[in-house]
Amino acid sequence: MKGRSLFTTRPELTGDFGMVASTHWLASATGMSVLERGGNAFDAAVAAGFVLQVAEPHLNGPAGEVPILLWSQDEERVSVVCGQGIAPAAATIDRFTGLGLDVVPGTGLLAATVPGAFGGWMLMLERWGTWTLADVLEPAIHYATHGVPVLDRIATTVSSVERLFLEDWPTSAATWLPQGKVPGAKLTNPVLAATYRRLLSEARAASSSREGQIAAARDAWYRGFVAEAIARFSAETSWRDSSGEVHGGLLTGDDLAGWSASVEEPVTFDYHGHTVCKTGPWGQGPVFLQQLALLSGFDLDAMGQLSADYVHTVIESAKLAFADREAWYGDAEVPMADLLDDAYTAKRRALIGAQADMELRPGAPGGRTPRLPVFPGAGTVSTAPGISGVRSGVGEPTVGSDGSTRGGVGEPTVGSDGSTRGDTCHVDVVDRHGNMVSATPSGGWLQSSPTIPELGFCLGTRAQMFWLQEGLPASLRPGTRPRTTLSPSFALREGKPWLAFGTPGGDQQDQWSLNFFLSLVHGGLNLQQAVDAPMFHSEHFPSSFFPRGSRPGVMHVENRLDPAVVAELQRRGHQVEVQGPWSLGRLSAVARDSGFLKAAANPRGAQGYAAGR
């Protein structure tokens, strides 16, 4: 397959000035306009990120979170910006179990962590950017004031929770059901626009310098009027959530004031001349690296891309890596060096046989004894009060107006109670100076929890990824980060910055991104060919999202995969569910390659776009 000419839905963009690729054309166009007006990649990514909050409100919001991987040409290094907030001081396991809960609800105020996205974007803008706060916020304020086109998937999401909004969450109805109806052609958010205008006003009053205004805006968000509105709403209101019960919140002003975004070193792995960089194991990012470590002992070139041997080997490697995620990852002391150790990996690799495995098999890095959470029963969603049924979804299905799900085009699974799996946006940028950004903003989507009426946005629900069981790396503990699924990616080639990439997709992010990366390294495809290539993923391991169900042995493939390959996978014991031809993955990427800048974006859903010259 290497080097062969393949049909692509659009060209791989090639130029030398700048490239932006994202999950929405408005964000890509915004980022490119920043580059055209002299901003750098960091300025462009921040401006695009704020536009995504307005253009894809069902996939991210102002009170969500954002992990970022970036390459600074001045510093000549990859850095991780952690914009993932922490659990409130009052969020203890006893507090939740005392309410009769065995999992954290997927919606409502109880699941809120400190909103980290604003802090993450501000840290990158302050340290590496050049533009002012007013400049990067202007496009988002414009779209919030004048409106964005309502995508079918936005309307469908709002339709799915229309009854919830009207009957239980009236503040959300006021924001997302104008005139009491699902929005039509255009959607505005004037309250959010006013929030950002006030933020700018207070920042200008506090300082005349770029850095001073950024600091003042951050202070207003985490200690000023925004924090005060969040704390008041959390303490003084109660709402029905996905547990079926009515609960208030735990987040306080002190929680917000005590948190700040941070800069960290990436976790890395070398694979066939490439160094792949991911966040630490407070997120699922290193599971990508563990898959690479396992695959490094197989000859994928000889197997042939998308052959039965190739797909089987990739899926079985994912099962082992994600089993380790369940046992070992979290905001705790994680034995990452042992998890990537050659000898440990060799023992794990020997577990991969000719047939599909049906067990969840974590390893024992450094001789440690693995401990898995007590999961909801196989094929079920949860034992939480008011919850029953089977886990649905194929990564990111669309949603019906009645809350039912069906195989879709890269959008989240949204229940009629607002519970969501497979959320998220993504943006990648490279500029003419060589700076690069990969960012995956998410959380705080419109169906997360009731809208805070003074602010025009709602709190996120990332705490649903904690376990309400003691002694696990991902157990709920005050002041810790949930083990997020958000997973931007960066890769160097022969030590030089090469590729920034990523995708929405919850648990599928580090499978779809891996498929894309392997298509480049082993398939010899260009960026757009690799984005367009048929996707597949496993649902063997438990979901990170409420209500934490599992589907052992189940894998999904797009029906563009060779039917003979599908038949062979089934013969090997895989429970293959064949989806539509363009239904899995929402990848985008930018690259520095052979003296050019390049970009590609996902055609699935007719929404993602790359721009550049």
C-alpha cells in the first residue's frame, strides 16, 4: 500500500506561510485570519479555541477543559499545557456514596470540576503568544453576538434534551431554546458575549499591558465576577441529573481561586524514527505510547495496512494498553517508566494470539499487583439509582430527537437526560516560524448541566471519570484531576518537529489517532489520505463516561474496510459491528515536512476544515 495513489475527499494542503485544521470551518478560518494578520500559532489556536465554544457548543464550552501540546521554535522543545481542572475540596467518595451513588452522575452540578479551559488558553497566550486578550476574543464575541449557523448536529442535540430543558433546566431552555423552540438557522449567545465584554472591560481597567490584561482577566475568571457567579449557582441551586435525583453542587470560590493551569513535560516514546509526545497519565494519552510499544515488536509493513493481520494486531494491542489504563492511570504516582519498559512490553506482547481475547488483562509493571475498579456488569450501563439499560453507541453516534442513538458521523452520544459520551473538538496550527499547536478543548457542553444565567454557559462534568472506590489511581480525591480522555498528539521525526494531530471521540481518541499515525508511518499515506482511510476501534474496555459500561470483544469498522477482512476478523472471534462508510473519527493534522507546511481535516460530518497557504 505504501506510496500508492488513493482517492481523497479533498487535497492535502501544502504551503509555507501557515496552516490551521480543526473540527469546524469557522475555527479554522479564524485561526488562519490571525496568522494572516501577524499572529503566531499560539495566538491563532487561542482565537480558534474560543470560537469553537460558540460554533460547537454541544461539544465544548467556556467552563470545560483543554490539554495542549505545543512546539515553541524559540525554546526548541515540546511542552504540555494542562488546562484540566481539579475536583472540589468537598468532592469525597463518602459524599457521593452518602447520596446513594456508585458512579458520579454524567450531568448536573455534582460532576463539576474547576473549569480549566480558560486558564489553559490564557497560560499559552501569556507565555508564547503575542496578541492581546481583546484581539483573540473578538471573533468569539462577534459570533456569540451575531450568531453561528446551526449545524444539524447542534439542533439534534438540543432536540434530544428539549424536554429536560423545558421541565427541569429552565435556565438552559432560556439559552438554547429561543422562543421555546429548537434553534433554526442561526444561534446566538448574547449573555456569553456580555460576559466576555465585561472580562475585557475589567482587564483594561486593571492594566495597560498585554500581560497585565491577561492576568487581570484570569483573576476575574477564577477570583472575580465569573467565580462568584459559579460559586453562587453551585451553592444555591439544585437540579435533576442523570442519576434521576435532584442535587446541588460542590464547587466553591475557594476551589476556583486555588487552581491554575500548569506547564509540564510530555511523556514520549520512540517508534520507527519518530518520537511521539503525549500528556502525562492524568489523561489517557500514554495509552497511545503503550500501543506503539506493543506494535514495535510486529512487522506491520509485512502484514500490509488494513489487512486482517494488521487490524487484529492493532486491536489486540489496544485491549492490553487500555487494560493498563484502567488499572494504572490517574492523577497519582503512575509507574510510567515501567509501563513502557521493553521487558514489560515483551511479556505483554506475548499475550497477543491468533484469536480475539475476551478478557480485560492489565499487567504488573515492576512486579506491582494490578487492581481494577469494580465495573458495571458487561454489556450494562450502571447500577446507579434510576439507571438501567445497555451501553449504546459506536464512538460518536448521532442522536435522535427521542434520545435514541444510531450509528452516525462523528458526533457524541447524547441521552435524553443530557448524559454524553464521545464529546470534544480539536484544533491544530503551524505557523511560518515553525511553532506548532495541538489542542483538544472539551467539556462544559450545552447539555452538561444547567446554564448559569448571569454567564451564558454551564459547568462541565469531567468528574464523571473518577471512580467512587478507594485506592485506585483514578479514585475520586479532592484536589485531583480526573483521568480525562482528552488526548492531543505531537510527533517529531528524527528529532525535528513534524506533526500535530488529534481527534474528538472520548475513549476512541487514542485509537483513531493511532490508526492515522500508523497510516503515515507504515502506509506511506499523506495527511489527507490518512484522515480519509477507513477507521476502526475497539469497545472492549469500560467506557470513561457515565455510566461506565463495557462491551467485551466488540469492535467497530467503517464499511469501506474490505469485506473479506471483516469476515476474517469475525472468524478470529471479534464481534465486528460494521458502521457507515464515513462514520468513525474526526481527525485533523498539520505538519512540517520536506520544507513545506501541510494540513488535512476530516470530511466526516461535513464540518471539519483545514486552511492555509
